[in-house]
Amino acid sequence: MMGLSRASLASVEERFNVVAAGADLTALSQDLFAVAGLLDREHGLRRALSDPSRPAEQKAQTARVLLEGKIGEAALETTIAAVAAKWTRAGDVADALERVAVIAAAASAEAAGQIDDVEDELFRFGRIVASNAELRRFLGDAAVTAERKAEFLRSLLGDKVAPVTSLLVVQAVAHPRGRSLETGLADFGHLVAAQRQRLVAVVRSAVALSDGQKQRLAALLRDSYGRDVHLNVEVDPRVIGGFSVRVGDEVIDTTIAARIEEVRRRLAG
């Protein structure tokens, strides 16, 4: 996942942040991993979807025709953003999709209150593999199918680790994408750690926000806090105009309902 164009990656992650709000993050992660795997296997398709000489709209349409109905809408929109971006290598699209797949998995763990566990478990699993030559040989054996490795790992890990840890370990082992297991786990661990440091804003609005509104709000919050801010948008009819934003313990409230309540408090006082 090294060497990706920052501008192109930013455009993919921006679209991902918008469509991921309200999505099933675990399913989104699995779908994105599946598309990355498809591109790794199908070289002709990978070249077609990353060809810089083809119009972005044409590549996006190809992806939509191929994948619509087979993956969730959030994963499809993220994939379309990836194939429409400009990359320097044919493998960059799959790299970008794998990256946001890990971010989706980490966000799922964060929502479940398990992200600290996932970060620690990925590290500890890497240490276990490094210290166990027999396990390391089995997991790195090219003659052993990916399905067999995945089945073994799911049985080994069971309920001893968080579900997201199991998902990421299986992905790193069964689909190494040219990396050593140690490097794959380290890459995933870095992205999980970055997710822990990202702020999450809960936005309440009387009506659904447009993609443009979400993007502008995310940009404003990023400028204000100096860090990326993930938006979790909740549509609440009780909000009478405007919207409210909660970042940690801080509430930025611009709703009419809040103003009415403030007037009532003042009158009561």
C-alpha cells in the first residue's frame, strides 16, 4: 500500500467517508477486500480499470456494470471512485481498495468498542507467528490453498479475538498480495492505529445531508481540529432545521430546536 498518489487516495477516502456513514462496516470491508482480490486475479480487468488513457466515466461504468448487485452500494461507490482516480501503476486501484477495506474494518471495531483489542491482537499474533517456526511455515506455504489457511485460522482464533482481528488476520494470510505475513500484519496494524487517532463526529439533521454537504462539513471540521474527522450522520425528524455536531464531549449545535430550548430556559430562569 506504499507509493499511492496522495491526491487520488484522498479522493477515494473522501468518497468512502461519505458512503460509509450508516453502512454495515463489516460487510463494506469484506466487499472491498473481495473487489481488491478480484483485481489481483483478473489482470485484464485490472489493466482496463486502471488505464490512464481511458476516460474516468468509461471505467466507472465498466465497474458499475460488472459489480452492481454483487456488492453493497457503499462498496460499489467506493470502487467507482477508485477506478475513476488517476494512478501510476495498474495495481494501485487494488491497493487503494484494500486500504479502505482495512479502514472500514477498523471503524467497525471502533463502533463496537474493540479497536484497542484489535490493535493489540494483530501485534500479538505477529509475535506468535514470528516465534513459531512450524506455524510460520504452514501459513507461508504456497502449496497450501488460501481456503485451507483461512479455515485453519478461523478455527485457531475462534472467539479468542475480536471478529475484526480474525477478518484482518485471515486476509493478511490468505491474500498476502506479494507481502510477507509480517509486513501485511504491520500494514494493517498501522491503519488500525491511525483509525484510533481519528476523530468521530456524530451529526444529527432533520433531513439527509447531500454528499457535497457532508464533504464540506468534514473539511470544516478537519480544519478546526487539525485531524481527519469521520462523520456518522443520523437523520432525526425532531431536529427542527439546522443540525448538531458532537465531537467527543463537544457539541456544536445550530438547530432551531436547540434555540427554542435555550429561550425556554431563559424564560424559566
